[in-house]
Amino acid sequence: YFLIMAKQLSYILLGDGDFTYSLDMCRFLAALPDHHSSLPCAPSTKSGDDSKATISSNIMTHHHHDVTCTGVDTSQEVKRKYKDADFILTNIQSINKRANNIEQQQSSKSRVTTKIVHGVNAVQSTLDDDYPSLQHFDHVLFHHPHLGIEDAQLHKRFLLHFFHAATRRWMKPNG
């Protein structure tokens, strides 16, 4: 027999300027195969048999990854700053379409749904009324956090604010 387990994980990718890191992360998660394994059983009660048995059937874990890609810039600012922005954002959104097609084909690849949200302040620790769904993720990733200037003391304070926000707003309890 098969024991099928579904595992849903949520990610928020913060502070992505041109969204290339978000695109790579979504592609990576989409390419992950589902995990197959066997469960260990209790040892046999036959005398002299100390080996561990395993259940002969597989356990299949289907992973579903909900990925929220964010940046501090507005959509218009991203498109003005980065010449490939339309291409990158379109590719992130197309991963949703591929995920739907994969589910129809019963593929063994992980499922990924994506959402892109612009104008998100990663260090804001209070919930933003404009984005009530942006809270409580399993994984919080902040790629290349910086202020755009060379000042170690300011960066230290910036990161302290971010870690405070990550634990209060972004991360699930016990995440």
C-alpha cells in the first residue's frame, strides 16, 4: 500500500530588487521531486533475528510550496529600474500555470504557487492594513538586506529591526 502525506509550506521572500532571486527560488522549489521513503517497523519476534524490517510499500510526500515574492519598490519603480522586470515577473507568475498543469498530469514534482507583492517594507513589525495576508510564514528569506550605503552601525540597526519584524510579523509561531 501507499501512505500519501501532503505537506504545505509557506515562504516569504523579502527585499528582492529585480525579483531574479524570487524567480530562481520558485524554479528550484518547482523542480524538487516528491519524497519517497519506507517506514521502519518493529523488529521481528523470531529468535535470532535482530534485523529491522521495513514496510514494503512506499510513503509518498507531496509538497506544496506557497511562495510570496516581495520587494520594497512599487511595480512601476521595478519596471523603471530593471530592464528585464516584465520578463522576470511574467516568469514567476507562469509558475502558477505550470503548477496547475502538473497537478492535472499527476507529476511527481513539487507544486508551487506564487504571489508577487510590491511596496513591502521588510523591517516593519506591525501588520500593514493593505496586506493582511502577509504574515505567519514557515520560512522567511531576506536576500541581500542592505540600505544602499556603507555604514556598519546603520546596517546593524537595520538587521536588528528586521529580526524583530521577522519574529513578530513574518514567521509563524515556533517557525
